[in-house]
Amino acid sequence: MSKLRIGAIVPVKTFSRAKTRLSLSSEKTEKICKIMLESVLCTLLKSEIIERTVIVSKDETALGIGKKFGAVEIYDQEELGVNNAVKLADDYLLRENFDSTVVFPQDIPLIQAEDIQALLNFRIQNRCVLVVPSRKFDGTNALFRMPLNVMETHYDEDSYKIHLDTAEKRNAVSSLVLIRRIMLDVDDQSDLNMMTSYDLPVSKSLRAALSS
């Protein structure tokens, strides 16, 4: 039996336009975005499940970080949003004959390789959608789709509910999966405060970026 080919997709908004709710200077915001993206890509590189990571962005710095971690870089010329970015990666991975994908945001820096394994353990059929919501249950922090074109993505308000509903309409077995480190993202100052409170290397890096 051939090994399941799983690709990871990381859509990255231009750093200078990202995380406006943090109310930080553009320099500090860019530093925070870089640290989080590097942490996510490092974890994906370590994962034995993920065969290939695709980063989709218009930001040259983000694409450069992706290259450093062995990711395939797709330049998002129009930057029309997350759903369009994922579609660009889907098209590439379909051409490359991948079976499934997991979409991760760039702002979940605590994710570990074992969290990805834990998520995939919930796959029980070959037509399957798994959703990890955000901590505040207002978004999707991981989306597994098999086959990868089983459904389009809906990254907007209450996206995790829309993803689950869409999966049902596409006759896919779907599950809401709660994995703490994937659920912890950084959208506002309170999230950032919590992220920097941990005694972890990435937390120390974030604290250093904020104090610089």
C-alpha cells in the first residue's frame, strides 16, 4: 500500500499589512510575523507526515523564509485573500498528485510535529475533513482535506463551522478536533501576551522582538 501523500499549505499575508490589531510599529509587527512563520515552518519540516510544504505569499521576505525551510514558494501576485492563496497551492499539489493537504496559518507558533500526528489520527475514511478551530472558536487553525479537492475553503468569520457544513454537503466524514497548541494563535495583544508568557524558545524570541 502506497504512502499517503500529504502536503501542508501556509498562506502568508504581506507582513506590513498583517496583524494590525496588535497595534505595534510596522518594524515590530514584521519581526513578530517572521518569528511565528519560522516556528511553524520548522515544525512542518520536522514532521514525518508532511511530504511537502507550500508557502503562498506576495511578501518576498516570507517567501525567503519559506525557501530556508525547504518549502515550495508560490508568489501570490494579486493577494486576493486566504481562500485564493489556498487555491493556488491546491492547483500545484493536484498537479503533483498529492492525496491530501493540511492548511495552517502562520500565527500558531506553538505547534509541534506530534500535534500534526494527533490531528491525522482522527482520519477514519478516505473522504475526510478535519477542522481544528481557533481558541476563541472564531476561525480555522488547521484544515485537513482528503482528497485535497473535496471542498473549497471558507476562511472568514465562523469559518470552522462553514468548513464542517461544506464537508457534510460534499459527503465527506468531518470532525472538529481540539488540539491546544494548534488552537493558540496570535490575533490581538491579549493573544500575544499569553504567547510570550510561556517558558519556550519561541516565546523568548517574541519577548525579545517586543523589547527591542
